[in-house]
Amino acid sequence: MNVYSVPDNRKTAGLLPDDFVASSEKGRIEVVNRLADEWRTLCQESSQDFPFCRPEWISAFLRAFLPDSKVLVVTVRYRGRLQFILPLVEERGFCFGVPVRMLRAPVNSHSCLFDAVRSASTTGEAAVLAAWDYLQKLRSWDVLELGEVPETGVLPQLTRAAEGCGFAIGQVAMRPTPLVPVPNDMDSLKQLPRNARLRGKLRHIRRELATQGQLRLRRVEQADPATLERFYKLEAAGWKGQDGSAIVCDVKTRQFYDEVAQSAARFSYLSLYLLELNDQLLAAHFGLSQDGRYFSPKVAYDEKLKAWAPGHLIVSEILQDCVARKISSYDITGPDDEWKMKWTAQILPKHKFYIFGEGLRGRFAHLLGFRLRLRLTKLLRRSDCKA
């Protein structure tokens, strides 16, 4: 463990700089587990408690996809109380063709979102600066790569702190996540989806299904193996199974979602939704409900029943349940696909951030990845204009 006290320029709102202590712990998955309890407490004290930033999600990710990885967890405490935490993976690889020592976010296509966690207080804001002061003094990295980061998150603050200290940074826009504000009452819910044609179609489908049996939405909050198996089977029955991207097509992916389901159930934020007509499963969500928000990391529907729009129908039913549960926002997790934007005009912008070290390899990676690319883009635009 490396420890240092925050220097005098961290005086913020009367906080004593000597009471801030930034440190890092290196190891493997056990580092995350060792910090898990106070990490979860900090999540509850943060302004946005995303399930994807909690220790059980990071631990499941590492165990499934990077079991042998070297983990570095940066923490900042104020008077002994955790105020900031950031898990990173140490790797040697290539950044824009340059061989570098990298500290990167533990993310892949299943991660949905990633961010550091800090206290929502003024102390937490100061802790972000303390974390950067600590990171810039480490000599073990050339590039920090931070993907799937929300624009309103903590890591953009860290990146701005790095830029303010003269470090080169880079920012690449990722596809945003659609956000559906959930109304307070059922009457207002009648205005969703925002696409009027789809609203009319769903009304027609409900009338048709009412003649064939009972439409029922079930929410399962335990990691019931039989329920999970039904979800996995439905997802694999369509195009995801055909192209090999379904959960059951990869042992590591199956392990990850099984563990996430167990942890989410343990901490009371699992929401497995199943939409059934009589006993026939039409659609399902591997969902999570946390801090007044609903997330749907994985969705599935019976593709043989497209005429009934089961993917949209289950969203409509889930929104009714969200109103009853006083959930204020539905994060249609993943990129802004066309079908999702029929429900909302709001999005959560996301970015991949880079912070480049002051050494030769970091500077060269920034040059190739951003400065030369920007110049080449400008030249191509001029060429197109002349043509």
C-alpha cells in the first residue's frame, strides 16, 4: 500500500489537507473483496448509486473475464472515512499503436457503465483532486484509459484535474444511453411511448391478447436458477443465439450473469421481469433496480411473435410497475438503438477518457491518437470541400 497526505493546495471549504490520505492497494480480486463493505457504504453516500460501479459487480467482472489480472484500487479517506474509490486493471498493451503500461477501467461490452465512486459532499469533491494528486505521482503507468463513463460522472472531474495540471488528455464520444423519465401517476404514463404510432399499436395488441388469455408481468427478486434458465433460453432462441452473442454461448459470460444475479438478489436490487401470456413467455428483462432507477442490462423476446411487439410490450408493463414502485427513471441500458428512442428523447452521454503520462510513451500515444488524427481529419475535410 502506498500512502501520502494531500498537499496544502487541497484546502477546500475549510477542510484540513492533512486529514486527507490517498492510497492504493495492489493485488487480484481479493483487493476488491477486502474493501467491499466500506465501498458499498460509500455508494449509498454518493449522488448516483449505479449497480455497475459497486464492488460485487466489479468482482464478478474480474472473476469471469480477467481472473488473473493485476488490480489497483485507488482510495481517498478523510479522517479515516472512505470518500473516493477507483478500481483499475494494470496491463501492458498498445494504445494507438504505442506499447504502453496502462491502467484501465475493468470494462467490456457487458459493463454498461463505469465510474469512480465519491461522496456527494464537499469532502468527496476534494477527494477527487486528492486522487489525481496521488495518481500523477505514480510511476507505473503511461496511459489511463477510462471507458463507458457518464458525462455527469466522477471521472470527468478527474480528467479535468489532470488537464489542469498540464497532462494531455483525450476524449472519445461513445453511443449514449436512452433515459425514460418515469411519470408519477398512471394517467401520465399513457403518453408513453412518445411515438404515437407505437402507442396505438400497443393498445391494439393488448385488446387482441385479451381475447386469447391473461397477460401477466412477473418480477422475480431472487436468483432463482429456473427463472434465470428461462431467460437465458429465450435470449438464445433468437438472433443472439445464432450469432453466438447470447449469454449461454460463452461460459465466462454465463458465469458473470449468474454471479451478478446472486449478488443483486443478496443486496435487494435484482428485478428479473417475465411477461407471459397464460404460460407462454413473450419477453423478459435481466433487470436491476437501484437508487430510484431501473436498468435493463439484458433483454430478450420471442422473435416468432414480432407481430405482438413483445419487446415494446414488456417495456410498457415494466413502466407501470416502476410507477407503482416510485422509480423515477428507466435507463434503457446500452446504446441509443432506434427502438429505444421511440420511448424517450432524453439520453445519458458517455465517453471514453484518456489521460496520458508525461513520459515519452504517453506523449507519443497522445500524438498518434489525437493530435495527428485531428490534423488528418482537418486535411480530409479541406480536400472534400475542394472536390
